[in-house]
Amino acid sequence: MAAAAKKRTKSPTQARRARLLALLATGEFHSGERLAKRLRISRGGIWKLIRSLQAMGINIESVPRQGYRFPRAVDLLDRNAILAQMSSAVREVLDPLEVLLTVDSTNRYVAENAANPPGTTHVCVAEIQNAGRGRRGRSWVAPFGCGICMSMSWQFVEAPPTFSALSLAVGVAAVRDLYGTVLNEGANKGILVTTSDYGPDAYTFAKGKPLTLMNGANLLHMLEKHGHRAKIDIKAARELR
């Protein structure tokens, strides 16, 4: 069975929101009564769902005696439709493909939920992103229906010998988070250690700040300096789990 078949279960409220969005996506008016019948909830429940979506920044027009609608038709992200356009070989390495309504950052979400097996990729796409991070620390906000926000992670079976050439070995997001912790806790310095390396943006962000970025080569050198000979073997480490 394809790994992409894995899917996080939506809560009842999330499922109703998704169904409501699908009904409104045409851009046509839908009365509260009609929506209530389709979703099998009260008109008050529809009003609460509408309010929750508006709170996310989704523009939903409400006109007396006509109902609710989007100002224009919207092509919603559809997980099944996306999978249908992929080859079976690509679907096999997806573990999983997640389509979210809203998220602060797809990159952060993937980084914190990357538990996919080696040789597979975790892909996350979202309709709304309200706290994304672009290059050089720029904020990246994506309102509803205005683009595609996507991040993906790949789990290597073992670290490539040219890992330092990968600009996203450890991205700037992790370094920025450490800096935020240093400021919040009033610490004198923050140290981030990885067995691989950091991307150019990570080094640029850390420059001039009380941060030390220690990559795999630095780590081995420090251990050797203190009389400990070691090597970094990602494959062997995974086999010890």
C-alpha cells in the first residue's frame, strides 16, 4: 500500500469547516438554512463556523435574505486531486502528504513532525500561512486563496558525503528559534549543535549575535582536542534505535 495513504484524522469541527469551504468555493450565495441542511447542523452552528473562518482571515460575505458567499470562486487544495496527478512511484515515497487549512509555518510544521522513515518525504501544503519565514528573516504571509504554501522534508538513509553543499541542512528557522529563546531567557549565549551543517542563511542570521553554530566537523574537532576520537555514522545510529 502506498505510504501516501496515511492521513491524519480531522476533528468533527475541522471536517465541517472543510465541507463548508467546499460549498462556498463556487462563489455563489448559499443560505444559512441550506448550509445547515447540507452539514446537518443548526443555523447557529453554521454562524459559528462562518465566524471561525472569518477569524482566520477568510473573506466571507454575508447578505440578508441571500446568504453567504466568497467574493470570488476559489480552487481549494484537494489532497485526493493532488495525489491523482502524481505517479505511483512518487506516491510511494510520500509519508505523508498533508493538506491543512491554516498553519503558522509549513516549514516549522514539517520540521516538528518529521517522523517519516528513511527514503521517504513528508509534504505539507496549506491554504493559509500566517507566520512563514522567507529568506534573510523576511516574514511570509499567505492569505486564503492567494497561493500555495508548501514544505517538504526528506529523510536520508545516511548522510550524503557532500551534506555541507545542501543549503537547507539546518535552516535559518532553527537558528532564529534559538535566538528567540536566548532573548526570552536572558541568556548570555546560545549554542546549536548538528552532526551535519547549516545553510548560508543560518550563518548570515547568526553573524553578530551571541550564537555559536557547531556543525559536524566542529564537533569532531572538539572531541579530538579533548582526546576522544569519533566519527559520525548516521546509518549506524539509526540501527541502534
